[in-house]
Amino acid sequence: MSLSCVYSGAVHGVDAVAVEVEVNAADSGNIDIKLVGLPDAAVRESVDRVITAVKNSGLRWPNKPITINLAPADLRKEGPSFDLPIAVGMVSLSEEQNGPLKDGALEKCLIVGELALDGRVRPIKGILPLTLEAKKQGKKAILVPKGNAMEASIVEGIYVYGIETLREAYELLAGTGNISPEKLDREAFFQSKQTYPIDFNEVKGQAHAKRSLEVSMAGGHNILMLGSPGTGKSMLAKRLTTVLPTMSEAEAIETTKIHSVAGLVDAKNSFLATRPFRSPHHTISDVGLLGGSSHPTPGEVSLAHNGILFLDELPEFRRSTLEVMRQPLEDGQVTISRAAGKFTFPSRFSLVAAMNPCPCGYLGDPARDCRCSPNQIEKYRQRISGPLLDRIDLHIDVPAVNYKELRAESGGESSAVIRERVEEARNVQLTRFVSHPGVNTNADMGSRLVSKFCVLDKASERTLELAMDSLNFSARAYDRILKVARTLADLEGDMDIREVHVMEAIQYRTLDRNLWA
Ligand SMILES: Nc1ncnc2c1ncn2[C@@H]1O[C@H](COP(=O)(O)OP(=O)(O)OP(=O)(O)O)[C@@H](O)[C@H]1O
Ligand SMILES: [Mg+2]
Ligand SMILES: [Zn+2]
């Protein structure tokens, strides 16, 4: 044989595409190894690594001019994941010395992996999308680095072989090795991963904050917490994922794919069955938040997909950074254009933000005096961009808990109890919006749907009108109050919005109230 074809793949966005590695040995010409097919620097370096790895594995390749072609030629190939398929392609041309491969072995497999100089196989990024692609192509098996085997084995209906060395890969293909496919009890694995190490009942007191957070999760409403340092804002935010509906397997795979491409999935923690919680620091760059760089990687908005994005100390974020959040917040995805192509990463998350009520932090604190002037406070609050604030339905105060509450034995309801109510309210919404694609929660409603689904009776109408006038609410508060009232009714299983719901919804507009009125 003087031509061999090994099947591999390349990650593109959060998916993978097929790449064929063709290795050809010519009968005459200068002995040399050429790599063609739009490889980047890391792939070009691959040839040197592969030659050393093959030698150190005690395998042979033909002593002839060799051309390695990565097809399709117009797709930019990045990273070191082609080492193993290239090596396999080269040594498969010397079957006489290395031992014969099983018939059709190469056609049945997809092969990926980086090689170390001693022939060992190193883990790579994006294994989950690559394995899904292998299955889509109808491959019987995928050969992956041992360190990635757990992650790959989440995919059903394909044999996953965790490979430790180049020699092991060759022996598997020759049918002489004794390596067996990875086995995973997917059901049990999924179940075991669905528990959180933290719980809402660890937070003492804060009944008002907890209630508002439940409302926010129930209706998909973004929320902003205002409170002095140490009142428990971060503690509450971290526990929000624990009251969101349990992730479906499809959602879990979607989220894991994003983390896989970002290289954040490790051998032990191979699957995200629980919702992600991301809390980027306020110094984060736009690329870090949205994704990008020359080799497109998902940003924080995508890593938070199906979970929570927590922006602590919101006014400290650069204004431009907050502005760029508009696209993901509105579309549930981000599009990044780069030389390597156009990439779309999903980014549907709940936004949870926190801030101090004023620059010194102690406005409204019973124990400490605020040293800020009205002007300073105004300026501080104005740092949050209007468009972003427009996407936040609830703003709440998180006051300090008193000593007696902190000493209490328990913090009340557990996350599981709250989650049940959230799930029920979400189900009501799924039924309501069944004929409105793209709308899953009350928060997603545009003004047309608000007028359809948030009809008020006379008494509620009057209450809202009074509040709008006396509390100086802006017009943009109106729709938000209605949507939140809808969620409050849903939490109670009420068909109609009642006055109590409107009255409660009005309380969640701290920032709309004129501070000095
Ligand atoms: N309600 C509470 N129940 C139990 N512990 C609490 C509560 N509030 C605060 N704590 C304790 O105080 C610590 C500080 O809380 P946390 O970091 O959440 O405050 P914060 O509001 O985020 O403060 P900052 O504004 O400084 O970020 C927590 O780690 C926790 O130990
Ligand atoms: Mg904090
Ligand atoms: Zn202050």
C-alpha cells in the first residue's frame, strides 16, 4: 500500500467537521515529508513530533518521499489533534514491518489525539463534539486520548477507545492489542452528577431576597441585588443554579460541548449535568466575556449557557463591556467573525448582578453611616448602562441579616423544595408559549405578548397606576412589572393576575424609585 486514509475531525465553533488525513508515499524523489491542506503553525510542527514519536514507539514508516494531505483543503486546520491520525497514516504504510492492520480498520474509526515525543497520547480540546461527529458519520469507533475517554463515552452508540500510546493505537487497529472500549453507565453517571455541593438552606434570614430570587428563576427574569458588603449577595447568587429546573440530557450535552471546546472539561469532571455558574471579574476583556481571539473560543456568556452569569460589583465593569452583552442577552447566542470563519456560540443564561447601594457601600445600612453625597450616588448608579438595565426585570435590596437570624439553626427551605415550585411555574409557561417559538419564559415576552397574557382586572390596574405615579416609575418599568406579576401568579398556579401579584411585583423595582423623593 502506498496511500492510506485516516479519518479525523476538526472543531469548528461548538461542533466538529470531518477531516481526512491522506498519507502518500511516492516511489521516487527526494526523501522528505510534506504537509499540505491549510495547516496552522501547530499542525506544521506536528510532523517533527510525529517522526520522533514513531521512532520512539519502535514503529516504522516507508523510507520514501511522503506527502500528508489534510482534506478538505479550504478548511483551516488548527492545533495538535492531528498528530495521532498522521502518525497512524504513516506507519500504516509499513504494514510489512509493523504487522498487518485488520481489514477496513481505518475506515471504521475516527482518530484524534496529540502525541508526546515518547509516543504517548495527550488529551485535546473538543472531544465531545468530535465524538458526536464520528457517530454522525456512522463510524463504529473513535480512538481518543485516554484522558478524554470519559468525556467521549457520554455519546451513545459508538465504541470509545481511550488510547495511551501510539503503539497501543496501532495494536488496536491490527487487532493484536487487548484494550477494551470505555464503559459508562450513562443513566447512573448522569444521576450522580446532578447534585450540588451547596444549598439555599445555608443562607440564614434574607426571606425577601430569597423570595425575589425564586421569582427571578421561575420566570427567567434577570435580577440585580443591591446591598452593603458582606450581606450575602455572592452567597445567594452561587446557590441560584440549585433551584433552576434540572438540566435535560440534551441541555447537558449542549453545555458540555461549549466547555469541551474551551478545554475546560477534565478527565474526572467530564460532564456538566448541573447548570454552570460563571462569575467573571469586572476587569474581564470583551473577548473574555463574549468569546473570540484568533482561535475562536467561547467566552463567559457561552460558558454560562443554560446556567447563571453573575456580574458582581456591576458598576465596576467598563461601560463598553456591558454594552456588548446586548447581543447575547437578546439573541441567546453570540456570533464571532474571524479569519478562520464565522462562529456562533450559544449563550442563553440568566443574568444575576450585584452591587453596593452607593460608592462607600453603606447607604441604608442600620449599623454604619454612608459617607456619599447624593451626587456621588447618582453617578455611581449611572455607570450601569441603560440598555443593560432594560434587560433586568427585578432589582432588590439585600440588607444585612441581624444576629438573631444568623444564629438560627437552619436557613429554611432547601433548594430541592424551591426547585419544585420553580419547575412547576416553568411548566405553566412552556404550555402558555407552546405556539410562540423562541419564547420560553415570561421574561421572554415582547410587548405584544405582555398585552395578551398579562391582563389586569380593575383593582390591579388602579393599584399599578397609583404606584407608577406616586413612586415615580419610568415607563419602561410598566411592562416589567406586568411580566413579574405574571410569574407570581404562575408560582401560585393562578390563571389570572391579581392585585397581590401586582403589589408584590412593584416592590422589585428598587432602582426605578426616585432616591430622593
Ligand atoms: N444570610 C447569611 N447566612 C449565612 N451566612 C451569611 C449570610 N450572609 C452573609 N453570610 C456570611 O458572610 C460571608 C460574606 O457573604 P458574601 O460574600 O455573600 O457577601 P456579599 O454581599 O457578596 O459581600 P460583598 O459586597 O463584599 O461582595 C459569607 O461567605 C457567609 O459566610
Ligand atoms: Mg460578594
Ligand atoms: Zn455610601
